[in-house]
Amino acid sequence: SIAGVYGIYATRPQPFLASFTIAYLAGGPATGASIVTSLNRSFGTAVACVYAIIIVFIIKAWTSTVGKSLFLIAAVVLFQFPATYVRSYPLSGYSGTVAGFTAAILLLAKHSDVDSAVNRIIDTYVGVGI
């Protein structure tokens, strides 16, 4: 509820993200937030957001809509390879999962921009911190 209040009163673009982070970390089969899971979520989100920001800067210079779409799809697919590789490690596997779906969400959104990635990092870190 603290994260929900933060999202509403701080007028975040997507006020539910911090609450969702807390709900996911505190729920599940091992009830209670663990530090390792929190760190993995933070790391995976940060890596995916930095990757998305780089891809968005590259795409802004593109003039062809078809070429831009093909590059975007290739960028999402290629990012899944290292993310899948990281998933094979027991202690850091969750960061690979988070990085994989976060990059796909950010890059395949209707309006991919740097602000979306930065806001996602901020909301995730606030949720992990709370």
C-alpha cells in the first residue's frame, strides 16, 4: 500500500509498477521478500532498460518504417539469447528472466521511448527498496 500511495501521489506515469514489484517479491511459494530475488529483479530491470535505451537511440536515426520494425524485432530476439543463458545460473537466473521480458515489453510497446525505460527503473528500485 505504501508503493501504491507513492505511485499515485508522485504522479508516476504507471503508478502500479512499484506495487507490482512488491507484490511479486513478497508473494509466491516462498512468502517473504528475499534479498537475492530483489537484487536479481533490480539487475535484470536495469540491464534491460539500458539495452532498450540504446536500441531506441539507434531506431530514432532510422528513416524506413519496415527497416525499423525488422531491426526492432531482431534486437528483441537477439537479447533473449544472453538473457536465456543467464537463466541457467541458479543464483542469478531470475535476473535473466526479468531482463528478457522487460526488454520485450519496452521495445515492443506502441511508443518506445527513453522515459518509459527510466521510469521502469525508478519504479522497480522504489518497489525493491520498500
